[in-house]
Amino acid sequence: MNDHEQTRVHHFKGFLNKKKLFESLAEILSQGKGPSLHRILDGLNAREKLGSTCIGKGVAIPHCKMAIDNPKAVLMILDEGIKYSNLCSPNVDIIFGLLVPSENCDQHLHLLSNIAKLCEEENWLDDLRKLESDQDIIQYISNIDTSLGELL
């Protein structure tokens, strides 16, 4: 156990659209102490209006800054990809959702950068998509990036 509030890997079947995805993401990130589901949902939507958080290869990193002490992260793996934005192809099936402290921009940028770097590694996403258990996924990510692995 570490200093961060623990969030898990979530596998989902049957998402119909981005709105429902964000609602589920906000619900997961609001568990425990911290901002409410509605504040998180508003933050995610406000950030998305600035520009799509899709980074390509079927991956999106919806995120927002909040008045929290420690970052929270969730990895969502969708059974079926969803249309995320008009500029994003292929459909998104891997979502790294992040809540980061509004006072710590360096940590925010570090997490985003680490996720983007992981997604650029050849075959990394293909191998991630093949894993089924939460423990295997967390271990897989931790072997490459311990800072991200600690948040999951």
C-alpha cells in the first residue's frame, strides 16, 4: 500500500458512448474521500472541451485538476471501442483516467508524458489488451513505469 488512494483496473462491456464513459469514470474516481462525482464529471468535460484527450492507437487520457492531495488514476479497458472524437481513430478501448492535484502541474505533466511514452512502445498496447486479470495488468504497467503502477 502506498500514500495514494487506491483505484483499480476496470473492465467494461457495452459502453454506448463517450458521455456514459465519462459518467462511469467520474463515478469510479469519486469513490473514497475527495471531490464529488459531479465535480469530477464537470472537470473532465471542461478539460475535454479544450481539446480531445485521445492520443491515438485506441487510447484516451481524460484528466482534470482538482483540489486533492494525491493523484488518483483508473485504467478502463473496454470490451468494445467507442467513438471518442472526430479526430480520434481507431475507436478508443483503453482509457487512463486521471485526477491530479491542481497545485502540482509537474506531476500532472509527468503522468501524462509517461502514459504517452508507454503507448508509443511497440507492441505494449497489444500486450496490454491481451491481459485479463487486474493483477496482471497492474504488474505489467508497474514493470515498465512504477509511478503509474503505484496509482492503479
